[in-house]
Amino acid sequence: MLIVASLILSGIPSSDLKQVHEVEETSGRQLGDVDCSNYTFEDLFAYSHASFDVDFQDDWASSITQATAWVNGSLSPAVRENIDGLFEGFPGGDNDWLSTDEREGVRSVGPKCIADMNTRLGMREGQPHRGGVDWNDLTWVEEGIALDEVDLVPDDHEETRNCQNAFATNGCKEVPVHVDDDLQIMLLQDDEEDNNMQFNQLPNMGTEPFTIALNVTNMSDATLNFTFPVITNLRLDAWEIQENGVTVFGLDEPSVTNLSDGRLRIVVNVDYDLADWPMGKNLFLDLTTAENVPDNPPQWSSDAPLDGEMMAVMLDSGKTMLASHEFAQSWADDESQVSFDCSASNGWSWSLESGDMYITPGQGQSELTCSLVDLKNQVSESSRTWTLEQPLSFSATSGEYTDAVPITINALNGDRSGLTVSITPFQDDTTSPTVSSAGPVDSSNMEINVSEMSPGPVELDVTVTGNGMADWLFTLDLGIKKESRAPEISVTKTREGDNGTWDEEGYSYSMAGTVYDLDGDDISIEIEVCGYSTKINPEGAAWSNEVSVVGCNSHESYIITLTATDSWDKSTSISVSVMPPDEYSTPNKPSDSAATADEGGLPAPGVIATIAMLGLAGLLRRRIDSPQ
């Protein structure tokens, strides 16, 4: 509200208020240093009711804006407590007593605080505007703002006392912040100024169509009075309140009055349930001087389902959307958006939520009867009745498929051969070719193909059309999955035709090769020899590794097995047989009885065992080289 703005928080705890508006004498800051630019009135102040008067001036570049806020009963202690908390660090401040000195402090800082705030009020010339256009915002003029109050510090309360702090002014009185007497706060025009709000002058000064927009979020209960300068034939052409961008229907019409001096006054009542936060709520008023065209009741458009047609619904779907807001609006011809007044039979229920039309199935079939309603609560001359039922059922064997998937379609409630069924498999933004066929007399099969899909779940976009039936579009999940294809792995041969090369000591075998996944999945490779294994990750399509054999019991030959596994646990294994190196050119291989696991996951010889083996190898070499 247009009030003691920064000072009076309803939703913000007093401890937070102190942090935001900390005032300390030792820091050299003054009370006038308060910054309210991050707040709107409703962020800072909870009122029981408020009245706003916005009087646009003849220059079409300024206004005189005044307001009164009434704070009743249980809300008033929070107001008093937060004002007292604002004065932490000052004599008599933040002591659970609100004084007349603090009240005067509020009056002095209030205009500056309000001037920092966003008015949330804008204008724009041209055809009716909504949403995020470049609005001509109104801003506060600090010098034109004055504040007053009634009973912020009640004079005659039984708990009133003289102020107790040593720096209180003469005649200072204070009351406990828990006092729940009603209070009022008024925002006024300063007597020495011509206005207290300004904006960029409208180019045509009201003679061409323009829109007033006000963000009324958190305005719990307010009356808005807009008064416009004398302009011949100026009138309210249309108005709208939107919640999260969707038009609200069933509201009371604004009051429009041509005053005796020729000015136009528009009065709108707004409210906001704080439980709906952070829902955004906006008011739009469209004004024009153009000739008033009669606003006729809404009519059914050519896009609307015909009277008596069937509207298909899945019986086991629970509450489901029958038509989106945008689609349902296409059913009506009217100057503005429309709403619907509908009723369903046989235990089915109907609802309209944020403009979207929902139906909750009951038993068997139902009849849904609807009329159109416009913003002026005018009702269409005719209603339409549609039959709600499920004409077809769909099934498939859940599981993994590589290509063709049979879909079974059963007719419900009679022959459905006059319908056309189209099915499109999809994953996220990827689709497979659409297949279509006539509906079944009793039962039929369709076959879709998922061969070009990626591994994972596949859903179906289904469209059913036919004479005497509104198009039926829905999504099915029948448990179908595209099966992952196992990766391919190979070993690259050396020039000599071997599967790899031994190191100089004959303890590790260097191997390399390629690996590829047809589905583009990530791949890991496990290499196993003599019961020991290690895992590696390829670099692109290439892999390489040093395979250690020091843990093997037998060194006559080695079977090395490579297993490539994708992210769907599909794997391919290959095994290669590797002969040890020439026993005269490399040391004997150690037993794994003294081996321990190294960082690569394969065992390595202990230090003592290694020294012993090298010693034995040396003795053997000397014996071979000695003369016989």
C-alpha cells in the first residue's frame, strides 16, 4: 500500500527488517538513509482494506495519487512491532514500546522510502496490450508525497505512558507494541507540489486508445479509483484481470462514471489470497474514444465440436485434460476471451482450471453440456452437448524390441471401422514414421517400427479421427522399449600377426584395438586374465592397455578375455590366446602365491619375490654359459 512503506512489514520478521534497515548512530548513518527500492507496498505492509485514488492530470504526464489503509485488530500489533524494530540503535527504539517520537520519525522518512519503490503501474498507447511489453511506467515524486496517520500511537489507551528514555522529546508518549487498536495510515499529496507521480507524456494525450496496467499481486483487499482528464467520448472499452497470464471470469464489472465536470472515473475492486503466493495477478483497463461497438454474447465458432458429437476419453485415465486453454478458446467467437459453464452426467465431473478444461470419468458413457460465457457474463444463445466415451482400447506386450512392435486395437461399444487411427512412436524430440489404419470392427493389429529409435522407453502419440467425433489426440505408454544393440570390439594385430607385444621383462602384454556401439552409448571394457580383471575406458573408438600376467599360476599360455559393455548392460566378449615370450630371452614368470593387487586391478610381485626370481635367473644363465 502507499504507506509508511519500508517501515511496516507484514511478511518479513522484525529481525530481517533490522538487517535491511540497520540504523546505528556510531556508523554515522541517518534515518533518512533508508533504502526501499527492493520493496513494493504489499511486501512491506498488511492492511485490512485500502483505497487508492489515482487522478491523472491534464498534462497526461503526471498524477495525484492518494491512499488510505485501514489496519484492524490482529494486524495492528505486527505493524507497531515492526516500526519499533526499525529504530534499533536509537534511544527508545526496539524496546517493545512504540512512541510518538518514533511516529514522527516515520513521517519524516516515509516519503523518501515510498519514492524508492516501484509503483507497479504503467500505461501504453495503441491497441490493447497485455503481458511483457515496454510499459510507460509511473514513478513517485518524493517532494509531492506526504504522510499522516490515525491512532498509530493511541492517545487514550489505558497502557499509555510517558516515554522512559532519557533523550525523549517533551510530551513524548508511548504504548506497548502489543496494543491491538485499529489504525489508519494515509498517503497524501504535499500541499506545495502539483503532483506526486510522473510518467512519459502520452503522445496523443488520451485521444487514441491506451491501456492502464497494474500489478495487483498481494493487494489483499483494495478499491482502485482511476480518474481521467476531460476527453470527448473517452470510455472504458474492455478490462481484464489475469492470474499467471490466464483471464479470470465471473468478476464484478468495474464501475464507470462520467463526472459532472466531464472527467471519467473507473472504480475496480481487487483482492488477493496470500495463500496463492507467488501467483502473479494483473489488472488491465483498455480505454478508447472510438465509437462503442455493441458487445454481443459469445457464439460457437466453426472450430468447436458440433452438437451431438462424441468426445473420446480414456476411462482409466482419471482426471484428464479435455481441451487446453488455447484450444478451448478457438471454440468461441467473441471480442475477448470466454469461459465455459458445463455439466456432466452419469457420475462424470467437469472443471475449468487456469483456462484448461478437465474431465474425470465416471461409469460408462456421459453427456457433457456446455455454454459460453464472456467477460460481461453474457451467455451464448445455444449450448452444445457432447457424448463422452472411450471408443477404442490399445495394448501391446511390454518389453524390448529391435524393430517391429505389434499393437492390438479393440473396438468398444460397437463397430469402430469408420474411425482412422494414426500412431507415431517417439522419444523426447525424436519420432519414427507414423502408421495409420482404419479402426476395427471388433479387433485389429497395427505394427509400428522402432528400429531407428535409441535404446530405452518408447511412447506413442495417437490420433483418432472420424465423422461425428471430435479429434482424439493422446499419448500412450505401453511399456515398449527399444532394445540396445551390444557393442563391437576387436583387437588390432601387429605386423607379425600377433595380438600384441610383450615388454622386455615378459611381465605385461601390450594390446590395442577398436570398440564401437551402434547406438552411440558409452562403453566400458573389462580385461580378464588368469582370474584377475581390470576395467578401462576407451578414448573414442580406440582402446589400449598393458595386460599384466604376473599373477598367473601357469605360464604355458594365457587366455585374455575382453568384454565391452554399454550403458544398457549389453555386452560383447572376445578371447585371445597368447603364448609367453621365448623362455631364453626373458625371466621365468613368478607364482602368484607372493602377488598383491596393483593399482590397475592385476597382481604385482612382491619386492622380495622379485629379487629372488632375478637371482635364480642369473644363476641359471651362468650354468648355461659355463663349459661342459
